[in-house]
Amino acid sequence: MRFILAGVLALGLGVGSPATAKGDVSSFTLENGLEVVVVEDHRAPVVVHMLWYRAGAADEAPGVSGIAHFLEHLLFKKTKNFEAGELSRVVAENGGSDNAFTSQDYTAYFQRVAADRLGLMMEMEADRVRNLVLSEDDIATERDVILEERAQRTDSEPGALFREQMNAAAFLNHPYGIPVIGWRHEMENLSREDALAFYERFYAPNNAILVVAGDVKPDEVLELAKTYYGPLAPTPDLGARERVQEPPQLAERRLRFADPRVSQPYVLRTYQAPERDSGDQAEAAALVYLAEILGGNGATSVLGRALQFDEQIAVYAGAGYRSVSLDDTSFTLIVVPAPDVALKDAEAALDREISEFLEAGIDPEQFERVKFQIRADDVYAQDDVYARAERYGSALTSGLTVEDVQAWPDALQAVTAEDVMEAARALFDERKAVTGWLVPEDGEEM
Amino acid sequence: MKRIALVLAGLIALTLPARADVSIEEVSSDNGHVAWLVHEPALPFTALEIRFRGGTVLDRPGKRGAVNLMVGLLEEGAGDMDAQGFAQAREALAASFGFDAGEDSLGISAQFLSENRDQAVDLLHQALTAPRFEDTALERVRTQVLSHLSSRATDPKSLAGDAFDAAAYGDHPYGTYDGGTVDSVTALTREDIVAAYHDTLVLDGIYVAAVGDITADQLGALMDQLFEGLPKTGAALPDHAEFGLLGGTTVVPFDTPQSVAIFGHSGIKREDPDFFAAYLVNTIMGGPSSLSRLMKEVRNKRGLTYGIGSYLVPADWAESVIGQFSSQNAVIGEAMEVVRDEWAKIARDGITQKELTAAQTYLTGSYPLRFDGNGNIANIMVGMQLEGLPIDYIATRNDQVMAVTLEHANRVASELYDPDALHFIVVGQPEGVVSN
């Protein structure tokens, strides 16, 4: 049985550049700087149309946390050419679905429709790149909605509050320490001017990536993109995407979060970890293996075998690593202790297993199984067109290129057991760790 | 950060997208097993979906949680492999097996590569026919279930759902959480697990769908290999459950800044001739946000919630109309009033032709878009079989949606939605809301 603690580890007018194509993926750049990626999958007459901006919560100015996400909501309001909600209404009338999402590194809008409706989607999406019209009424009502959203997804979930505190502890200076949804006291004061400032600063064709995936041909997509997105003027002084950086972490940070709504305590540990960098994805590839080997499947992973099977210390032990991120990311370990096991002992057992792993190395059979599984995952992943589109969008807004995305499966297959151990030795530095305990009220003291 | 999209209803006449072009073949094996197949060789793997009718509703009296725990143990050791041996074998094949204990059916979802299909099927066969149910595995998985149960005890959404079900269905299995209680799960023995296994994993009431790189002959042979040794019959299916909850409000006090509300009353059966009319009306009440009256009134106009929906739930042994939302304690009372008003309004005045046309256009247009990906298509096909739909249903379904007239929809709206029968369960510290 898989035991999942929800969410804990989830974690121009002409062509400016020549089109490149590899397999069923093509890419080109319009003269106004809009990058276009086309993923072909002709099995079903469906298309996913996504516009990704290189602007996320970590690009916000100080004091207006949550504005990237608030603006995402507001983009469904009135524009110069369309009424509030008209885009979603037209999508629904065409049988499609639409939505949007915001992360630390990007904001993205998408529709999933019948393939022959692509032009209509482009017309409406291109309109809101520049033409948003915001009223004070929209601001007041929609701000209530995002406060309800925060109440539902964060304030009502002790695990989410705990992770928010963990994140804040992990970053002294970098904006990744600030939640995407925003701090409540700042959200309450987000204004029309704040939203428009973010919009005008970041929403531009030369700061966006268009991803179209499904039953389409690249040349058709290019023609439609030129028609609808081509006329958008680029922002000339966009500037480099530079964020304040984190100083070296010199000491472990520890916190204990108590909440009466907690029934099942657990230990969470994060380490600063490198992310995939353009042209240099080897270490990140090794860390993908490390997470799988240490804490992928409970019955075969190092932590699962030791803590769930050999000793009944944990009901669940796992590891996670998110390889796509603009700046440094984190590697996560979690132990959910068995009923009579103290968090102190669960954490000690985790430390012991990591030390022993660094001594003993990787079981060669496990390494081969994981390698084969990772190769097969690439086959299974081809079944999901939306996920394929998302992979390109998130990568291209996180400092990677189409070539990096296409090189990633090979980078993964090139990893050796020694690479994994080297990455593990670099990663597991106690001084670069944040350790948190989530406990009930009056729970175990740290 | 997914948002639920906005908006107002309105209408443009549009041509419909293409019909779903899915050709389903019925496959019969030498041993008499039947499956629905879509041969799709583009990717070198197969998605297989299996359902056994009768899921956690088949828990024996006093043994609540037995079927759920049993299903959790199917991949924890089989044949000559213990849990770790089984997991290693599966990992070595890069196959994925999902075991799901649903209320009305048990589900098995498998994906395996063409290059090692026989070995993957052999492994899954062992899990289905020779699970070990070892004591060590039982204790380990029991501890996981108990951990999950203790987390539910402080989760307002779980508390709301449990309170609603208990009040609505009483002693019927639908009245209690199918993972069981701490007491019932603690008391389960290996014999109870074995009994749950014999009650549920049987050929009578099995449904199979496959999509991918596999031919009809190969699928027939696969079924004969996979189901060899499964018994014919198991436990008797339960009786229909009566919806026993009357109109009103029940507050379950819980210290949290935002209350959770679940509301509803009895509903309509899937096989009812009025089902499509009801489905259309509910799409307008609480479906996708750009069509939904509830989203428009509660979220878009007033900012009282992040999201709200209503759903027809035509389960095998009871049918209901259910909705859910969360609002901060200070405003949930206002949100409940808005929902009650909308419930009364749709029952009294029905819907408009404009709304009906919009919902019909949406439902008929979105239907072909569902058939996207091997896994999705296999899931839809096995669901069709469980609902007793004919193999050519996909070609006729949109016509049934379009055949609903405004008069028909409004008769069904007045029969289905009953503001006096509507009951709210509210978990939290809702200001100005009292039980009645």
C-alpha cells in the first residue's frame, strides 16, 4: 500500500529565428521575442494551448507578496476587447477547459480545446497580454477570493503552514522563502496599482513562451501565432531576471511547529540542492536517482526498507527532489514515525541511515532497476499531452532551453552509481539543512 | 496554484467539434473472459483497467475497513515473494500497478511495457490469486491505515463528509467511512482479511478494458493468464440505501478559521430516463465555473469562497445531489443563504433556454476531448461497463444530451431540487449559524 501524506513531497510579424525540430517537437521565435514550442501528438483531435510568463512570485517587489498570483486571478476580468469571464465562457461553449497557475518562477495560462479552435484561443490569450482593464470592484471582490483561497489551502492545513515556516527558514534572503499565495497581512492590502505594476513590468511577448501541444502541425501553429501574437509590441527594457541571492548557509536551522489540528506528527528535512542548469544537468540527474534510491518506493528504497521493514520505526519514509527551478532548489527527506516512536528517535534513525548509505554505497541491482524505471517513465509520460506541454513550459521559464529538455532523458540514462554517491556526499552537509517537526499541541519537545 | 476559473453565462451558436473517434472492440477469450479494447500501437505499452463490482460496501458486519486493508495488502507479498520481493520484481519490469478500494467496486489499474508484458501479467496474476497476507505485512499496513484514520479525525473535510454520510445512510455501509474506525481496524484479523478477499475478488462482476499496444488475440490470452484461478462467486451485493437526512443544518464545532460545508439531499439514478436532463440542470447549478450559478453568485459576485460545486452522485446503492465549499467563519452563514436561495430559485423558476443551450454545447463539445491518452480511454471504457452502457454508447451519448428540451429540464429541476430537504453539515466555528 502506498502511504501518501498529501502534498508533502510534491513538490513579430515574421519569424525571427529559424525553426528547429527534433522528433515531434518544434520551436521557433517570433520577431517580437515570443518563443513558441509545438509538441505534436495526433492520437486525439485535441490541443493544449499554454502561455507561460517568466514571472512568478519570486519576481515580486518587497511588501506585495501574492501579487503574481492575484494578478493571475485578475487576468480573467475585463480587457479592452472582451468582457470579464468571456474567455472562460467561450472556452466552455466550445467544450474546452481553461485555468491558470502561479509558481515561484512562472505564471501560466492554458486552455484545452478541440484542435480546430486553436486560433480562437490565441486571439483571446494574446488580447490579455496587454489589454487588461481593472476596476476597483474587481480588486475588492477578487481579493476576498484569494484570502478565502489562502484560508482553504494554507490556514486550514497545519501541514501547509508547517511547510510555509520551513520554507521561510530555508531562505534568509532569497524570495523563495515567501509563499506564492502571499503573507496574509500583505495580501489584505494588495491594490489595483500593485497588480498593474506587476502586469506592466512582466507581461510582454518577449517575456513569454507559447506552448501548443496536440493534434497540430508546426507550420499551422506558426502562422496562427504570427497572426495573433505577432502584432504584440515587445517591451524594450525588460532587463535581466536577477533576484537577490541567498548567502551561504553556515548552520543547521531547526524548528518545531505545533498545532492542535495535527494528529500524525512527522519530521521533515530539507537540504539546499542544485537545480538543472542549462547545458549542465548531470548533477541534477544524479539527484533524481538519489531521491528514488533513498525514498522512492517504500518496499525497495533505502529508507523505506530500513525504517518501515527492518525496523518498524516509520509508517512512511521518503525522499523528494524537484529538479526544475530557476534558482537553487531543495532536496527533501521525510519520516512519519510509527505510533510509539518519538520524533527524536525517528530523526536519529534517519541520520543513521543516511550515514550508513554514504558508507555502504548503492546496491547495484537497485541502481539498475531504478535506471530502467526512469527510462520506462519516459515512455509512459508520452501518453499525457498536457504533461508534455507543461514540461516545456516550466523548463523554459526556469532557465532551461528546448535542447536541455530534449537532452534530459539521455542525461538521466548517463548517470552512474558513483555520480549518485558524489552528489549525495555534496548534498548531505548538516550545516545546509533545515529540520522541522510537526507536532500536536503539547507534542514532543525538540 | 490552480484557480477555478470565472464567469457569466451567455451564448454564441457554434458548430460542434468532431465526434469522438474511438472504435471499441469487444474481445472474448478462450476461457470466456470479456474485455473492451482500443488497439493503439503508437506507444509501446498497454493501459489495463479491471473492476470488481462490490467494493468496500461488502465489508462484513463489524469488520469495517477489512476490504480496504485487504486491497492495501495485495502488493505486499504474493506467491514466493514477500513485500520487498514483489516490489523489486515490479520495479525491475517498470510496470505500475494501482489497487483501489472503491465503495462500489475494487479497481486495478496496470500499465506495462510491450517488451516484458508476459512477465508483468504473471506478476499481477500472483497478486490477484496468491496474495500472502503475512502477519508482518498486515501489521505494517494496519499501522499506516491507523495513521491515516487519526489524521482524518482532525481534518474538517473528512469530519463533514463522515457526519453527512452517517446522518444520510445510517446503518447501511454508505453510512460509515470505508477505511473503518480505529477500533474496527485494530480488531481485524488475518481471517477477516482472507474473508474480504474471497468476498470481493471474483469473476462474477468483473469488467476489463485495455488500450495500447496489444491486439485482440493478445488481450484474450492475457486475460486467461491473469484470471486463472480466480473463483466464480463471492459475497451477495447489499440492499439499496434510503436517504434518511431531512432538511436543516447541523453544526459540528471545530477550531479552524474557515468552515467546511457539505450540503445535499437525495438524487437520481444513472439509469433514470431523466438522468441527462438532471445532468444538464446540475451543470448549470454547480458545474464548470463559467456555467455555474453557484460559482457566479457565491464566488464571483460576493467573494465568499474560493470554489463551490454541486454534483449528481448516482452510486450503485443510493443516489444524491451533493455540494461542497469552504468559507471563513464570519461569512459562511451568508454563503449558505445564497446556496439556499439558488436551490429554491432553480426548483421554482427552472433554467433559461440560454443556459440550457450553453450547457448542451459545453457537454457535447467536451465529450470528445475526454478520449485523450491510453490511460484515460481505458478508464472511461471500464466505467461504461460498470454503468451498464452499450458498447456503441459513445456514438449516441451526445444525441441524448441534445434531446433534452427546456420543458423537460425544468420539470426535472422542480422534481430534483428541493430547498426544504436540503441539509447542510458545517464543520468549524461558523458565526451566526446554528443547528436545526
